[in-house]
Amino acid sequence: MTQLVPGEIIVRRGGHDSFLAVGEGLVEVMGKRVAILTDMAIAADKIEEARQRAEARLREKISAEEIASVNASLARSLAQLHVKRRRHVGYGM
């Protein structure tokens, strides 16, 4: 078992690659099987949608605590968007 740091993972299944932006977590390798436990995993094709939702929340009248939470969510979405752009939008999806 090892620690997972925020970044990108590629899931290969049935000859198909899926690209995910992930948060912190744990990885366990057991023979031919890998188990990943993370606080966040978003597929490249869903990243733009998450960013738009976070920006929409910032336009609403919300408390300072909610603003901090949404800003953190927006920062994660922007990092995820970087992963998506590196993968040329839709490649492997």
C-alpha cells in the first residue's frame, strides 16, 4: 500500500484508456489488481462541467465559509482542467 498524491491516473480496461484527475488517497496493488481510494476522481470529460458549477456558485449570495469552499472547489477544477487539456479533450474517452 502506498499514498496517492493529487494528479492524473490512466485506467486501462478492455483496451480502452480513461483519464482521471485524482486527489489524495491510497493505492494498493494485489497481483493483477489495483485498488485506489481517493477523496476525488473526475473523468476528463466531466471536468469542464465541474468548473462551470463552481463558478456559478460564486455568483450566488453565499457566506464567507461557502465562498472558501467554492474557491477550493474551483481551484481543484482548474487543476483538473489542466489534465483534460493535456489529454487533448476527449482523447481516450
